[in-house]
Amino acid sequence: MNTSILLNPLFQLHPPCSSSPNGSFLTRLAKLLSLAPLIAQPFIYWYYVPQVFGCTRLSGYLEGRHSLPMKKTIWHQLSAAAALDELHSEQTGGLSRTEAQQRLGIYGTNELVEQGRRSPLKILWEQISATMVVVLLVAAGIAGLLGDIKNSVAILVIVVLFAAFGFIQDFRAEKAIAALRQMAVPTVRVLRDGVLLELSSRELVPGDIVQIEAGNLIPADMRLLDTSNLQIQESALTGESEPVSKVIDPLHEENPPLGDRRNMAYMGTVVTRGRATALVTSTGMQTELGKIAGLMQQKPPEQTPLQHRLDRLGKNLAVIGIAIAVLISALGLARGDTVHHMLLTAVSIAVAIIPEGLPAVVTITLALGAQRMLRRNALIRKLPAVETLGSVTVICTDKTGTLTQNRMTVTVLEAGGERLEISDEIDNGLTSEAITASPGSSLALLLLGGALCNDARIGESNGDERIIGDPTEGALIVAAARGGISTDLLSEFPRLAEVPFDSERKRMTTVHKASDGSKWMEALGSSTPWIAFTKGSVDGLLHISDTFLWEGTVTSLGEEQRKRIVSLNEQLAERGMRVLGVACLVLDSMPDTVDSVLESGLTFIGLFGMIDPPRDEVKDAVALTRSAGMRTIMITGDHPLTAAEIARQLGLPNHDKVVTGIDLEKILPEDLGQAASEAGVFARVSPEHKLRIVEALQRGGQIVSMTGDGVNDAPALRQANIGVAMGITGTDVAKEASDLVLLDDNFATIVAAVQEGRTIYDNIRKFVRFSVAGNIGKVLVMLLAPLADKPIPLLPLQLLWLNLLTDGLLGLGMGVEPPEKNIMRRQPHPPGEGVFTKGAWIRTAWIGGLIGGLSLTAGAWYYMHGDPRWQSLLFTSLAFAQVGQALAVRSGRDSLFTAGLLSNKLMLVMAVVVIILQMLVIYLPPLQAFFVTRHLGFREILIATGIGVIVFFAIEGEKIVRRKAAKDEA
């Protein structure tokens, strides 16, 4: 048997089998029998079996998932060309789509195994080991020891039901959060069949050609093929925070430390500067990061502060229940009651006070809330954010794309004394009318420079041709295309070097080989072998320019000319435009270093004026934040006049109070808080300024939401109480640092998320108060009867049944309650505020007292008249009273009839189901025997219904009193 095929690297990428069988079954069987000598080598044997039977799945599983390739390639020692040959790929065309799909089947998706997720067994253990469940299990054990087997079994059955319910809801919530995380997987630019595509990083395979740039998380291990000022921070792997400059030359050392492999880029690291083209060498668990167990494993969903408080509440209730049970038992024994009777009473009280459905309802409410937010384009990355959103007092938001439409439109071109105002809308579509710019004119050179000094490209996304890249740069590409500058023409000016854009310089520079005799550059008056174009803020370019184009001549840039350009810049900014300048530098030779040489002594060509209209829905959203007690602050890198004009159009508070980055540098740290509290707009600010603003606001007691999209925004996003990343234009690093991702980059989505956060918090608080009030009523019933020397009014089984109906079914209905009408006209709730605010305990106690008092009165009346149905009447009255309470507390302020009886159909359905189930327990003989109930007549049902109605209208009446008191205070 020749086993050399197993050692062939080509075999590892292209197994000789396919999804179809190779030859007849007898032929394949003969091949299999010929493998007898290999049986002693099980891994090789089981690797080869799939090849015989024509199935790549097992071989791919072994090879792609279990690190069994027979030859290890040392990628950093290979040249770029050799690495491409090894993986049968092409730098200019990439893999074919068919080949990529085949490799995906072999290597699997590009993701790390998620070991942090809780297993079903762990979720189940968390359910049965909870304090409340343990108390119930002890109660079941006591009942069993007393010989009350039926109640013991019944308690166990109910515990199992609640544990199952909790398990199902927790498991669904776990899956929902995992699904949300999957949606946050970054996209990557990949060449397939020579076409630039934007794909999920999960679809990467070895051999793919990808493009990376500043702000990207490296999605797989890669061999760098072409770089431009590329720097990568590799702290996730090496612990070193200093970015590493990258090269493409092969390394000679066989096994240098990861930090010294400067021609490689590894999964999980961050591009901090520059850009590159790279070849994917390893994906998923085969990457260096995948081999380091646990470094990038996702944590299990963390508990929110509210969940911690509710856990504490559950434990406190359990302790109170045990204390009351011990006290009642001691009093009963001192009075001469039997141990059996007192222990059964103790078990009943313990059962009555514990809200068994609390954990499950809270979990599902949070998870369903996160899914509702997703439907509104807000992707929750961290569960505590759901709760914190309801406490936000200040929203710090970027301008471009968030408050505006992010559809940059070039409307003004000014160069060399020529000015062109464009009335036709030019956006990121590719069908607008042409721009008249004759080759050789200053306007043509401006368009050429804007298109060459540019990282946006015409590519394909979801099957459609569109601009891929920054919308501002995309507008310049489209404008150049309308001016007759095609992709073929741009290819005549290949990029040789660049100084990438960064937020400090606010500009970028590219160096190009000039096309011999190109008429597009005639405005410069002479031919040149190389030319550098710089694009950025007009103010910044004027500082590094000595000359400018004027009427076809390169002229010295004097003070008067500078003032004219600055004035034009301000005029356009006052019209709400984003303004970008373009300058150039003619080169006789390529400089050894580019940073300082290329950005001095420039010739200013001209400028673009671009409109990015405000989003239609944002003005209403800003007004809504004001009514909700929140402040909106614009923080942008744009010109102060542009920012102030957009802020005015949107109705931002204090839009006329603008603080610039230069102003911030002059403000003392102790005075920054006052500036942050007064300003409506921060303009020309850097990411470092954003961090200072957030810290100043937080020192003033504000709960801050901060938006960001760049790699340098990550510190501010982490510092903010709610970090919000842009889903469309945001970098991978910003998304990783955020709590919330806006899938549509829309400010209105932040406001919608805040509304959802408030609603979720409201619903959980309503349910907890509802559950505790009901339990107070049941405990009151169980306490008063023994103290009055009466029989145990309710059996443990009956109490558990009531908890199942109320905490389980009615609680679920309460968890999906729509927002109250005034929810965005209230002040944000303090972040440390508990479920029971001042006065809430009193309201909860009197509702519980009313439920218990009315039910006990009805039961006691029948007991005193010797009617054996007294327990069944008491039992049913408590159930119906809880239905009345559930309907009344749907709104904490408004009447049910104002809020809308049909606004929560699930609650109505659950109320009807609870009534039907309770009637079945009362009237169905098998259930009568099991729950120890008696048939109730029409009169008794009317009494129980009346108690429910009284509870409903009593709560409604109390709300009327509170509304009137609030109106009088106002």
C-alpha cells in the first residue's frame, strides 16, 4: 500500500474523493480490505477510510478540526509567491467561489469553539440548586417524613415543572444571546473570482485573499502579501501593547516568537494603522489563537445588577419564610398542637412565600427584550446593557451617519478659480448625471486627486454593485466617475506608497506613478514621474501648503489667498456641508521616508463641498429624548460651523454652544465638567477628547451613552455606561468594545433602544411586585388561621398550584407588556434603584393584605357556618384575586381602560387560561380528588369573582388618587 498520498500537501487541500462515490461498492470494499496493514495506525486508517468511500467530511473533520495535517507549513519562512503556490491561490483573483465552498466543507467555518456557553446540564443544575428550590425540596422531604406522601410528591412535581419551565426559558435565552453574538461577527473584504466581496469572517477559508485596514480585527491567521504603513497591535497574543510594524519579506528563523513574525497577521489582533493585502493560512481552531485554550472563549451570559438584586430578594424571602414557619411552629407546639400539624403548617408557609417563577420570568423577559431590540436594529452584545439603557441621562452621538443620512453628496467643487455647483444628486449609487470637467483643468485634477487619494472602491455586496468603503470617500469616487475618470484611468496611476489617515492629522497621503503625457495633469504645467496627493481638512492642508492652483498656474500661497480659501471653507460649513481639501506634491524621485517629506511644501488644488442631509426621523427622536429627561450632545470631528448648523436643524439643545478640540485642550480638568454640562456641540475633537468628555460627564453623576466607529474610539466606548458602535461604518474594534451595536447607524435606534430598556425594567419590576403582593396575601392567610386556632386553610399542593398559575402564566403575560404611554415622558430611573422604591413596599403590602384579607374573610364566613367548601372558596378566591391584580398592575399609572384592554393579548389569554384551569381543579372529579377540592356553586363563584373585581378596582382607585396627587403637586 502506497501511503505517500497521505503525506502530500496537495492531498490535504484537494482530497481525491468528492461527494460522489468513486467506483462501485465492490471496488471500494476491495480498497478498504487492502488497508489491513494500516489498522495498527488508527488515525491514518480512519483518515483514509473516507477517501475510499468518496466522502470528504470525516477527513475534513480530522484535518480541519483536530490538527492532523501530515505536513506543517512554516508560513513566515515562505516568500509571498511561495505561500500563494502552497495554497493554490492568486493575489489578483483569489479563490474561485466553487473552490472556496469546497474548502469551507473541508476546514469548517472560521470560528473558535465556544466553550464558555453553559451546557444544558449546567443550566439544569442552576435551576435545581437555587435557594428557593432547595427550600421546597426540604419541604417535600418533611412532608414525606410526616407520611403525607401525596403533598410530598405534589411538591416535587411542581418543583420539576418550575425547574423544567426555568430550564426551557434559560436554555432559549442562552440560544438567543448566542444568536445575537453571531450577528456581531465582523465582515471582511475578500477577493473571489477576481471580484471584491464583503463577506462574514466566518466564511473565510485557507487560500482566501483579503484586504485589511486600520480598525479591522484580524479574522484569521494570514501571510502578508502587500502592505502600506501597516501596524498591528498583538496584545491579544503577545501581551505587548505597542503596535508592530509589518513587512512582507520572508524570515529565516524557523520558530521565532509570534511577536517577531513580522510578515504574519494573527486572528484576534488589531490593525492600528495602514492597510494590507494578505493570504489566509489558517482559520478557526487551527489559528494560533485557537491553539491557546480559553484566550478568546466567550464568557457565559453575566447577571445584570437587577438579577443580582432579585437573587438576593429570593434568598431573603426564603429566610423570612423559614423564620415565620419556625415561629408559628414554636407557638403552636407551645399551645399544645401536634408536631405533625405544625410541621405541615411550616411547609405550607415556606411554599406560600417563595416566588418559584421569578428567575424564569426575569430571564425570558430580558432575552425577549433583547430580541425586540434586534427587530428595531439595536443589537445587544452584553445583557446588562438592557437594564442600564433605562438609566441613560446623556446621549453623546457622532454626526455623520448617525444624525445624518450618511449619503454624502458632492454639491460644490472649487479649484483654480473655477467653481461648479451641482444640482443633481450624486450619492453612493452609480447612475447620476455627468459632471463637466475638461481633462487638464483644475477641476479635473481635483477630481483625480480625490479619487486616487482614496480607499473606497466600486465592489460587490449581496450581489449588487456599490461603493465599498467610507461614504465620504465613496462620494469622491462617484464624483470622479461622473467627471469621466474611470477605473481604467485610475489604474494608470498605481499607488506606490501612502501615509494613512489618522484622527490626529485628519488627512491621508498617497504616492502614485504618473502616467506619461497624461492630459489629466496638465493643470500643473509640467510632466512628472511621480505625484503625491493629500486629502483632508482644509485648515490642515493650508498649514502644509506653500503654493496653490489659480487659473491654470501654480502660484505662491499668500496670506490673502489663504483668507479667501478659509472664508470659502466657512461659507460652505455654514450651509451644513462637510468640506475636504485636496493638495499635491510633484516628485522627481521616490523619497526613502514618506511621512514628513510628503506632507510639506504642497500645492493646494481645491476643495469639495458635500451635503449629508439630516435623517428625517432624528428631529422627532431628539425631541423625544428631551421629554424623557435625557440630553443629546453632538461630538464630531467636523468643522464647528457645519456641526452647529446640523445641530440647529435637528433641534439639539444648546446647539449654539460649540466647544472645539482646541478649546478642550485649554480647559482645566476641574472645569471640564461645567463645559460638558453646558455645550450642545463638540467639534473638531479627537477620540482622546471623547474619553475626557465621557469622564467629565460621569463625574457629574450622569449615565452616559457614547457612540463611536473608529479604532481609537474604543477607550471612550468602554468608559461610557453604554458604548454604542456603528454596525455599518464601525470598525471591528469599536464593535468589540461596545455594549450595543446600531445595525442601521441611526440615532433614532438609540432612542428606541432606551425605550425598550425602560420597558423591560418596568415589566420586571411590575412582575416582582405582583408576585410579592400575591405571596403576602397567601402568607397572611396561612399565618392568621393557626393563630386563630383554625385548621390549615390551604395545603402545600394548593399553594404550589396558585404559584404555578400566577408566577408562571400571568408572569409570562406581564413580561411582554408593551411600553406605557408616558414611558418617554419620565425621568430616567437611577441605576442603583431597587425593585421596591420608596412607597412601593407600602403599595405592595396593602395589595397583598387586601387579597389575603378578602379571601380569608370569604373562607372564614363559610367555615363559621360549617360549610365544608370553605377551603375551596378560599383557594379559588386567591386565584381570581391574582387575576384581578395582574390586569390592574399592567400599568403603574394609567387605568387599564386608558392603556388598552387589548394592547397585551397574551396577558388576556393567560388570564382566561388561569380561570379555566382553576375551574377544572374545582369541578373535574380526578382533579378534585388530587387537589382536595369541593364543587362550588354559582354563588361561590360569584363571590370569588367579586373578590377579583374588588381587587382590580381598588388598585385602579389607588392609581386615580396618585394621579390626582401628582397633578396637584405639579
